[in-house]
Amino acid sequence: MKQDRRTLLLYEPNLYKAFLTLALPVFGANFMKAFNELVDTFFIGQTANSVAAQAGVSLSWPLINIFASFQVGFGVAGVAVVSQLLGAGRKEEARENAGVLLMVAVLFGVVLNVLLYLSAPWVMAITGASGDVLHCSVSYLRVRSFELVFTFVFAAFQAVRQAQGDTVTPVTLSVSAVVLNIVLTAVFVQGMGLGVFGAGLATVLGNVAVAPVCLYLLFARRQPLCLELGRITLSWPILCRLTRIAAPAAFSQALSSLGFLVLQAVILSYGEAVTAAFSIGNKISNILLMPVLALGSVLAAYVGQNIGAGNGDRARQAYRVSRNIGLAIAVAGSLLLLPFREELVALLSNDSATQTAAVEYMFWVLLTQPLMSLFQNYLGVFNGSGRTIYAFWMSTARLWLVRLPLITLFKQFTEVGSAGVWYAMVLSNFIILFLGAFLYRRVDFTPLRMEIEGQGQQTI
């Protein structure tokens, strides 16, 4: 591990400087991802039958995220375990855990590729999709299923690098994939008229292109934490350890995505225009959400390494710094975008009904961005400390115990129409912060206790 990264993580007295130094590259990468989604939406919005195409893509995302939840879970586990082992100076054990993480990533990617391809038609039909919306969603899902092996490899690579404090290399590869994706989207959708299939194919090829580089860097001997192919084994104790930490994060992501699939079905009941508006509003608001997600991922590495080094006070301070930066970005960004939401929506859709619904939705989703910032910072602490069960409780309760019941109440007992969905989203993001504050106070910022083969239980 480079000394400057270790210094930034563990010793730099100015945490704002240290945090921004590591977080800014991730900001840039996540901004590019959000921009890429806007580009996809723009080109799809110019196609024939654009409302059905945008609705189909919007309906597809929760199912994609359900299958991606496993890579999220094992990525979280990788950052938590590897960062704490490195913080404790146990490099060889960190290397062994990284090897198991990569092996699991490849195996899960292959299996889930097949499952997503086969399940796409009937899952989309269950949500209520039909006609052109069903055709677009299935077409998009099936082509995107082929990226899972490669995104799993990237997730493992990113976890190993972030655990070391390296935020630049994953960002460079991610931005490269996004740039290629944008170029190919223009060619496939606008130039060749391939519609949502072309948009999905462009994304797949962008992810495929960076996977070999990830593998090369993981095994390159000049890297601080290089893997050795002959020494990678599926160690049962390590797999159990990673699974124990990954499971809450994976199930949290899966249940959240399932909840969003139910949410999308409710939104679809209000019509294709409202579904397309939901997609457009989310793509624009992601410009602000992506930096907040980046803060959460960097915070997890900070918390993990400092807990491993026995410096719980610095881990707590990192949370406060991340919280303050995130709030500043969310508030300033929301105030900046609010006056221009009509112009932004008009760029992404030429349908008047979709534009009207999207402008209304954007008001509420921008209003809730500061709340999302606080939410993501709590998750960063929980994931970095290895208390992923807290992240599971918080994410699951927000959607299943608060948001979806509120949406049902607004739909069944009021006349507010689709606006009830927007109101429920704001209220759920506010109410869940009380649970987050309660769980945060239960984090003791001490190392995890883990089973080490042949040595009983050790603390790292």
C-alpha cells in the first residue's frame, strides 16, 4: 500500500483534506455514471415510442439491482474485512481474503447471468408490464444480463483497491467504461436505431472492456496487494466470514430492489407517462446522489482501516466530516437544480404528459436529497465497521415498513394520485433517519471478531 494513502487514512490531521483527496476521484467517476444515464435517457427519448422505451428501462432497473445485490454485498464485505486486516498490519491474510472474494465474484456472476436472462419475461409480466413496455424491458434486461460476470469482477477489484485507500484506479477504469458506453450508445441508438437493446449493449461492452484490466492489476506483481493464481483457494472459513458480513448488505440491496420493483408496479398503474417521468427525475437527481454514494464508500474504507488500527475516535471523526461534506453538496446542488428542472426535463422527453409529471416529481426528489445524504453516511459507517446488519435494518425498514405502506395509504384513502408516491418517498427518507441515529449510537467502533483457521477467534 502506498504510504501516502495509508497516511491519509490513518494519520493525516486535517480530515477534510484527507477525505476530499480520496473522495474527489470517486465523485468524478460517479458523476460520469450519472451523466451516462442521462445520455442514455436522452437518446432513448428521441426514438419512436420513447415513452414506452423509457418506461421499460425504468421498470427494468430494480430487477437488475436485485441481481447486482450480491456484488454489492460481497463488495461491502471485502472493504470491511480487507481494510481492517490491512489496518492491523496483517497483509497476507488480506491477500488471501481478496483471492476468495474474486473467486466468489466470478462464480456468482456466471450463475446470475443465466438466471436473469431466463427470468426477465415473467418477472416483468408480473409487474403489470404489457405491449411495448414489456417488450422494451425484456429486451433491455436480457442484453444487460451478460455484463454480470464482468461487473462482479470489477466490484471485487474496487473493494480490494478501496480497502487500500486507492480510489483513483477504480475511478479511472470506471470513467473509461462510461466514456466508451456513451460513444457506443450514440452509435447503437441514434446511428443504428437499435433502441433500448442498443443502449443495453453499449453498457455491456463498456463493462466488458475494463474487466481484463482489473484482472491484470489484481495479479500484477508490482501491486502492493497482488494475488497469485496458484494460491487462490476457496477457503471455507474465509468464505463463511465474507458471507456472514456480506449477507445483510446483499439482502438489504435485494429487498430494497424488490421493494422498488413493487414501487415501479404501483407507478405503472398510473400510466406509462408517470413511469417515464419517474425514470427521468431519478436520472437527473442522480447527479447529486452519486457524489453522496461516493462519500459513503470512501467513509467505509476510513472507518474500516481506523477500526483495524485501533483508532475508533478517528473513525467517528471521519463520519462527521463525511456527513458535513455530503450535506453541503446535497443542499447546494438541490438549490442549483430546482429552478432549471423544466428545462432539464424538456431535454430528455418530448412528451408533454411525461414532462409535467417529471417536473413535479423532481421538486420532491430534490427536496429529499439532504436526507439521502444523511442516510448514505449512516450506511457507510455500518458497512465499514462490519455492522452490516444495521445497514440491512435501516434500508429494509425505510422501504418496506415506511414507504410502501405510505404509498398504499395515499393510493387507497386519498385523491392525490401519483403525487402520493412522491410524498411517501420524502416522508420515508425523513422518518428512517431516527432509526439511523439510534443504530449509530450502538456502533462501538471496535474491531470485528473473526474466526481464523487453526487459531480460534481473533480480533482485527
